[in-house]
Amino acid sequence: MFSVTIRDHLMIAHSLRGEVFGPAQGLHGATFVVDATFRRATLDADGIVVDIGRAAEVLRGVVGELTYRNLDDEAEFAGMNTTAEALAQVIADRLADRARAGALGDGGLELDGLVVTLHESHVASASYERSL
Amino acid sequence: MFSVTIRDHLMIAHSLRGEVFGPAQGLHGATFVVDATFRRATLDADGIVVDIGRAAEVLRGVVGELTYRNLDDEAEFAGMNTTAEALAQVIADRLADRARAGALGDGGLELDGLVVTLHESHVASASYERSL
Amino acid sequence: MFSVTIRDHLMIAHSLRGEVFGPAQGLHGATFVVDATFRRATLDADGIVVDIGRAAEVLRGVVGELTYRNLDDEAEFAGMNTTAEALAQVIADRLADRARAGALGDGGLELDGLVVTLHESHVASASYERSL
Amino acid sequence: MFSVTIRDHLMIAHSLRGEVFGPAQGLHGATFVVDATFRRATLDADGIVVDIGRAAEVLRGVVGELTYRNLDDEAEFAGMNTTAEALAQVIADRLADRARAGALGDGGLELDGLVVTLHESHVASASYERSL
Amino acid sequence: MFSVTIRDHLMIAHSLRGEVFGPAQGLHGATFVVDATFRRATLDADGIVVDIGRAAEVLRGVVGELTYRNLDDEAEFAGMNTTAEALAQVIADRLADRARAGALGDGGLELDGLVVTLHESHVASASYERSL
Amino acid sequence: MFSVTIRDHLMIAHSLRGEVFGPAQGLHGATFVVDATFRRATLDADGIVVDIGRAAEVLRGVVGELTYRNLDDEAEFAGMNTTAEALAQVIADRLADRARAGALGDGGLELDGLVVTLHESHVASASYERSL
């Protein structure tokens, strides 16, 4: 199995509902450094998993819909806790949708899976892994 | 599959028995930077894998039983080489025991697996992965 | 010259006033991974710059006054842009005040300088350096 | 499952054929920081996955065949794009061959798999994973 | 003293003339991860050292003149060894020229100094520091 | 001012005398990842600060005198606390002695200063800087 991983980041405000979150129930924020991993069983004729330039653009597009926002004000996240785990899934699912729609070229149609990891500090991260 | 990863560290003295270890047969030491990964197929109602604050406390508790010690003097490790691989398993098994005993809350009972990685320098690490 | 550096982090929401900030004029957030460096020309009788345990507690105290907050709502920052540069100075000045008040022990009174660096992502950071 | 990971690096010149590569079609170069992961279900009698000293030497040997070269001039890569993905496979396959030939000692014969990751910058990497 | 640091990278082929370089006398290549640090005694009215967005663009511009090339073929480097040390100076001097020409805005005219660090692997880097 | 930095590491056991050290008064250990920085105002005719291959060998030699040992048993450290700060000075002074003795070649005689940083974990490090 082959994979390529690309790094980008987003900077958001949000609050989290539930006693489990303690002080994170108040409005605060985070930088999420995002690692998006694209997995594929074989390489294409060019010797790559996917066009890394296009993959970086697609990731930038997905990240760009989220960054520099207060996620508490975004209608799409109403009634949902925007934890790192949940955002990893949101980003992975959007990457999957775009891959299937052809945004990553033909190589994107051959992907077997995706992993998205959000690093929220030097001591904590969250991941979501899915097939495709 | 979702996961969250938390980082902590321990600083121990030890020696390793066996010619394969060369100069590490003498008493020396190591900082092990520990990454503990908690894996789960679905998120709970709060949108998390596990309460990250409790997970960090539990990890700190497990690490606290080992750090600032000479492992050669610890009865529990008598007759065992305390390699990074072996210590990764010790830490993972202790985390698993505590998760099953409820120390991570209800979320901890739903975990599917654990990965513990010990980084011993900028060029070497060891991991142990288990189901739960 | 000797120094010791300790790492901690804070997670805040804020907005920045001024066209130069582009999309960061909206309410968003950041994780700032903080490196606090304590500088001193000579070591004390114990062979240290400063008690690293106390230094970590003092840094945690200073960081704890800022983390998990919306800095736009904090009276102390009214009329001030809470950029990474500005927050590095706030943190350095508070560490300096506490060092001079004895919170770091006698070693803290012998410090020659402080550097505080805030890493806001994998591609950007800001620092403030001062004498003491 | 246990694993150990060892880091080394290589510095090569190459060009890539295909419009997908854009400016990387010209002769340029890269540092690839290599993480080689050796996986095994159980530890040996010494408590290790594999002799890490020998593993580092074997990795150094494999890396040494590639580093400080213009891969466009190497007969073994004629007609092949030396992408990070493809080089990860080359390195993993050579490590597998040497493990099976006994270069890693008896432990090397018990390995279940290998993962080789090449980091080409702070924002991009490629991996190849195989059984053994 | 305040500073901000921005990271980018370049990927080049080159060879180095002189016995001291050993195998690096042959055509090979490197990824240089570049940290550009902009230093200034005081913050401007917006609370910043320099517009970080413009600084990133200017750095990208300077890096873009060098990346994806064989530096042995570039007329501007004829007769010069393109070591990491030398390239750090090239990049710093070009950043200084652009700052003085106004490319970083008014803040860029107030800079006191620049540091450029090129990381060529996980174990080696080179820096050049200059006033402005 | 130019500089080059080389990374290596050592793994030692030791104990520290003094109440300030709390649990670190017991025999424990550490990995110290060492960054040695060599500073020089101008480059030599080859375009370098110092022969990086020789510098790596010299650093390896100095580190090799310390690693895989219990520093409590080393006569040279009798009556001295082997803190990270103190070891940074030991390593810097030994590098300086070897540079002046010609071990780094002619370039080593032109060095203006050295900085040695010991990273003891992902959250703490110590440095010593000296002229030469």
C-alpha cells in the first residue's frame, strides 16, 4: 500500500457543549495543523499516488472553507460539537467527495482510503480514517 | 475509525542484558517521549473518542509509576529487558486495564484499540499496538 | 551564557483590527505553543539556571490566565491587537514580574533575560526577547 | 503488533517525466528523510523486534546506494520516475531482501512487515507498506 | 526585540567543488526548509513586526527564483559554491533588498535585522544573520 | 554572522543532588538530543563555516565519551551535578578545545563562537553559548 501526506492548517474559534469539556465550554480557539493522507494500492503510470499539486490545492480549498471563522456561527455545524475528531471527519469526507468528483484527476478515482489528522498542540491530536 | 493521541514523557535509568545491546549493556538511561493513541469506531454523543483530560491524567498516572527510576531496581521488571518495545507494551496494557476499569469514563469502555509509541531519540522509536 | 527553555501552550479566540489582517479580522482562534527561555550568565550552586519545576509552574500560571478564553472579551486587552508578537511580550513581561517577585526562587533573581516564542502553526511563529 | 522505527536521510538530484509534475520536470533535487519501520507480532528472547544497531546499519547501506547521486544517471532507474512513492518502495524492497538474507539476524527473519516513509519537506511525505 | 518567523522550502540540484565535500562533489540535491526571521525593536500601530501575509509572499517570491532548478546551470551562481550557508546569505540579502524597496510595506522599512536558516535534513542546518 | 548546526544524541543515567531536584534526586536517566552550532563571521574559500563532515565526527567523538554511561560513576564529574545546563557547557568546551587543536581543520580556527543545546524531552531543553 502506498500513500502520500500533505500538511496545511486552519485557525478557528469555537466552544464545546458538555461538562466533559471543562474550560473548553467557553469560547476559545485552536490552530489545527492538518495532515491529509491519500492511500492507494498501486501507483499510476507516472509513478504517483495522486497529483500532489492538485491534492494540495484541494486540501487548501477544504481548509479554506473553515479557517478564520467562529465555527459556533456556521449553520452547517449547528447542533454539533466541532471537536478535533469531528472536524477530522468533516475534512476527510469533503476530500473524499472531491476525489470522487474528479478534482484529484484520474488518480483520485483509484484511491483506497484517506486519513486526516488534526494536531491541536504539541501534545494532542485527533484522526479519522476511512475507505473510499 | 477515529483516534486521539496524547503525548507525555518519562526519564529512566536501565541496563539491557544480551550481547546484541553492545554498550547499552551498561547502566545508562533514556527519555521516552510517549504517544498514546486511543482508537474507536464511532464518536460518543459529545463528539469525542474519549475525554482527553481524563486520558491525559490516566497516561500521566501510568507514566508516573515509571519515571525518575532505575528500572533495574524495580521488582516488577526483574528478569525482563526494559527495551522501548517492551515498555510500550507495559504502558499500553496498563492503559487498557484502566480503560476497562472505567478510569476513562464510559467512552473508555468503547475503545477498539490502543497504540503506544516511545520515541527514544530523534532517530529511533518503538511501538506496540493492541486491540481492547 | 546559559539558558533553559520550557514548552507549554494556550488556545484562544480573538479577532484583529486593521486591514492588514485580511480574513483574520473576523473572530477566529489559535493554539500558541509557547517556548519560554530563561537566560543567565552563570549557573547556581546546584548547577542550574533556575528550578525547572518552578519555572514550569510559573509558566503554566501565566498561560492559565490566557488559555480557553476569547481575548476580545478580556478587559486587560481592550484597545490592543492580541497578535502573537504582542502576546509574546505580555507573557515575557508577566514571567519577568514573577521572577523579580521571587516566584522562581533565588535563581530567578539572577536571570539576565527572557525570550518567549509563540508558534501559531507549522509555518509561523513570533518572539519577544527582553533583559531582566 | 510491535514495531521499531529508524531514521536516516538521502540527498539526490533527479527530474520527473510527465506534465503532472510541472516545474519538477526540470532537473532539481530533494532531501528525503527516511523512516523505516520494522513490524513483528512478538518480541524475541531479548525483548526486541530486531537488533536496532544492525537495522540502522542495513538502512544506512540501502540509503548509501542512493544518496549523493543524480538518479537520472543511474541505470537501475532507467525508464522509471523516481518519485518519493517509488523510492519508498525501492528502499522497502531492498530492506526486505536484506532481512530475508539474514542481514538483520534471526530477528529479521521473523518480521511481518515494513513501512518506509520519505519526508521530502515539512509539508509532504510518501510511504510504502508491505508484508514480509 | 520582537521577531516573526515564516517557513517555506525549496528543492534544488547542485554539486559542490572542493575535496572537503567528498561525495557531495557529484551532482546531487537537497530540500532546504527555510525559516526567515524578521527582527524589529518595536511593534507598529497594528501590533505587528511586519505584515505576515506580505512577508510570506515575498519569501515565496525569493524561494520561487531558486526552487526546482539545477543551481549548477544558473549564471548567477557561476564560480560560487551553493552551500547551505551561502544560499542562506543569498536569500537573506534578497529579502533585505525587497524590504528596503518597500515590498513588505512601511513595517519592512523599520526592520532591524534578518535571520535565514536552511534545514537540509533532520540533522543539519545553516544560518545567516544580518542587520538591515 | 554565519552558522552551521549538527544534531546527535546521548543516553545517560545520573542522579542530581539537591532538594530542588525532587524525584530527579534518585537514579534515573535521559536522552539528550544535542544541537551543536558553530558560528563564524565569514565563509572560507569553499563557501562553508566549517567542514560539516569533520564537525559531525568531532561531535560524535565528544558525545561518544558520555553516552551509554552512568555519569554518577564517572570520576570527571565527581562533586558536580550533571544537569543539562552543565553538560551543555562540558560539550561546548570540549568542542572548543578540539577546534583550537585543529580537529575541525583551518576553518575551525576561525570560529567565533559555539552554542550547544541539549533537548531532554519535547518540553524542556538547556543551552550554553560561548565565544571561541
